Amino acid sequence: MRLRGPVFAAVITLATLGAVAPVRAADTLNVISGSTVGGAFEVLGLVAERGGFYAAEGLNVVTQYAGNAAIAAQLVAAGKGDVCSVNIGPLLSGYEKGLRLTAFFSRDPHYLSVLAVLDDSPIRTLADFKGATLGEYSVGSAAEIAANSELSGAGLTRGDYTYIPIGSGAQAISALTSKKVAGVAFPYPELAQYQVVAGLKFRYFWHPILKDIPNDAYAATPATIAAKGDLLARFARATIEAGILIRENPRLAARYFIAGTGAPVTADALDREARLLVLLREHLPAADPYSRTIGELSPLGMDVFTRWSAANGCWKSIARRSA
């Protein structure tokens, strides 16, 4: 990891956490997940725990699953936990509303949301989305804002296509296979799950500006970073080691993950989860295990993301500052 200084009030890199302290008796770190225990990125914590990486760093990590990123962020901001998993966009928008959290480690080196169609779709270019109906989780989602930006670059206006909410899981799969929607604006990990559980194959259209900018991270309050910087650095290192194991031995990582969720570790479950982890390898820390910047939220990337957000009207105060 190349260590750099802070960037913006709500985002820092690991340099700000200070040097890693020598391992001692286990220190407790309370993590509040913005997902459920079976969420795609929760594999990192469960593999770090079951694989002994937390223990090797002298950490006792206690994880609660809030099931909602906004709730997780609010709990950590209120001092009910040390670390939460959040999306960078709401983290910054929350900052202008008084939510004081700082991102310190990226869980995905790429932008989460993507525009996608089934691989048998006649849509092969962005211009082909003219007249299409697109599915999304809910109207006005972050994925919709990114898709609008992407499609505008192909000369389409907002009146050239429509959105409908299709939920997730079986409901979303049905909307795709029945051709109720021509494509979706969804997080990539969700679509990777559909590839595994339903055998769907997708053609992806990544945002040309955002595709290599992380927007999912672990965050803490400035006070926690000041007081527990060494714990957070050790937590980040254990997370990196979990990411490397997932990449190098997805079947063993799948076993750790399934056992950690409390589900039976069957041969079928292992096969499904291992296949999913292979699809997710590029969207987890250690996508490049030789990189010196794993988990970094680069100042340049955050600057581009903030300016893009302002240009697309995401947050009023950022738009004013960037004007």
C-alpha cells in the first residue's frame, strides 16, 4: 500500500491511520455492516475471521448486521460502533447534513453500478438503449444517476428511455428473462449472483469516467480514527489478506463464508459460492495482489467522483463549491 495524506473531509487513505502497532492481546473492534450476513462483500469479514487473519492481527472483531447502509452509518456516527460499511456517495451527502464519518479503506476497486443487458439482447451500443425500458432497485437510485450520465454521453436524452423498479432476486431475474425490461442499472455483485443462481449471461456497459473509481468503503468517525488508528490499520491488513485468499483459493474462502453465515456447507453450496467469488475477484480488495495501493481511495479518484457528482446534481453544497 502506498500511503498518502487525507483527501476531502470525508475520505482519507490508510496513511492517516498511523503506523501499525505490534500485535498484542486481542483488541476489540465493533463493526456495523450495512448489509446482511449473506451480502456479497461480507465475505471479506467472514473469511478474515474464519481464516484467522483478524486473530493474527490481534483483533477481536464483533460484527453486527444492520441490513441498511444508512442505518449502519448513523449508528457508527452516534458512537454505537467503530466501523461501518458504506457507499461513498451517501457518505459525502451525509457529511453536508452533519454526518461526520471518514472513509479509510475501499472494499471494491471499481465503481459498483453498471448498465447491463442479457447477452442475447439486440442492444450492443449505448445508442441502442433509445426507446428501452430499464430496471432498477427503486426509482431515483444511484445506479440510475450513473446510467443517465453514461447514456447522455451517447447522445440520448432522459426522454429517450424509461425506468421501472423491479426489486432484486427472483423478481429482477423474472423481469429480465420475460423481457419486461431491456436491461438494468444495478450493482455488479447482484448481477454476478444472477449469473450463478440463474445461469444468466450479461453484456456490461461500464461508465467511462467512474468504472475505476471505488465507491464502497469502510468508514469511521474522525475521533475513532484518532484513537484507534492502529486497530483500523490492522483491520485493513486482515481485510487485504482475506481478499488475497478469496482470489487464490475461492473454494476455501467459500467454505469459510458459508460456515460464517450459519448455512449448511454442502457440495452444491460450495460450488455456487466458489463460482460467485471467481466472478467477484476483480471487485474485491487484492484484485491485483501485487499492487502497493490495495484499499486506497486515491485523491485523484475522489476528486473526479466529487466533481462528477456535482455536475450531475447529486449534492447542492458540493455543486456550489465546485462552481
